[in-house]
Amino acid sequence: MNWTKLLYVAIIALLYVPMVFLGANVFLPKYSGDDTYFRGYEECWRKGPVAAPETLTKEETVARDEQISACEQENRQKEAAWNSEKRHYESWKYVFIAGFNLAVLLLALLLPKLQDSVMMGLFVGSVIATFSSTITYFNTNSRVGFSILVVTFFAVLYFINKKKETFLDWKKKEEAKKK
């Protein structure tokens, strides 16, 4: 086995995976970074008197607790709507990532001029990125994403079957070229 080519495969795959996820966050930035989690409950604790709890009368404490409870109930409804919208948006982010990976996989499969190490690096990177995005966006329940994943699965099977003779056996291929 040619370790240099294996190193090239690893380098391409290790750069490819974060490139895909960073690209998804650049082109589909909503619900990433600081917007990953719902923020709304913080305002509930600011309701009511600002005095220390031990200085409040029983009526003031009850009123404050009712305000906080009403605020939390309202925010639970807002959070449910926010989570639903986030799942919908992330389903399209998953479709973007899975579709991009499928396109790269097909490109690696159909372009005969690519070096074996580049082709294998793109193959391994797209498989890892597809697997990672499927785990990351598993709860999106995207039908389109699932369809792309099924096509990707069969493209991977075809790729492996087509390249089975030279999958990682570069040494024999190079020796055959020399003869």
C-alpha cells in the first residue's frame, strides 16, 4: 500500500468534512452559532419587583410568581413554535448537505481524470460528511433528505463495486502501469 496516497486521501477527507458543514452554516446561517437554542425564558425572571425575595410581602411574592409562571407558559408556546420552525429550516440544511455530498460523490465517480487519491479522498469525505449530517439532523424527518440519502447509499454501493479492484490497492495498479 502506498502510504503517501493514503495520507492524501486522509487530508482531502479531513478538509472536506468541515468545509461542507461550514458552507452549510455560511449559506444557511439561521439557527447556528448563538441562535442554536431558544432564548426567551431569561426575561421571565426579570418580571415582578426587583427587591430581594425575603423583603417581599406574601402578596408581592404570589404576584411575582404568577407573573413568572404566565411568562414561562407563554414562552413554552413560543419555544414549541421556534422548535418547529427550526426543524423545518434544518431539514433544508440537511438536504443541502446531503445533496452536495451526493453531487461530489457522483463527480468523483464520473470524472475519470481524477487521481485515485483525490477520488478516494472525495469519496471518504462525502461518506463521512453524509453520515455526520444524518446524525446531526436526524430529528428533521426530511423526506427529501431521506430520498437523497437512499440515492447516496446506492451510489456508494456502485462506487465500491466499480472500484473494488483498485479501492486501496494502488501499489498493484502502479506496478501494472510500469510493465
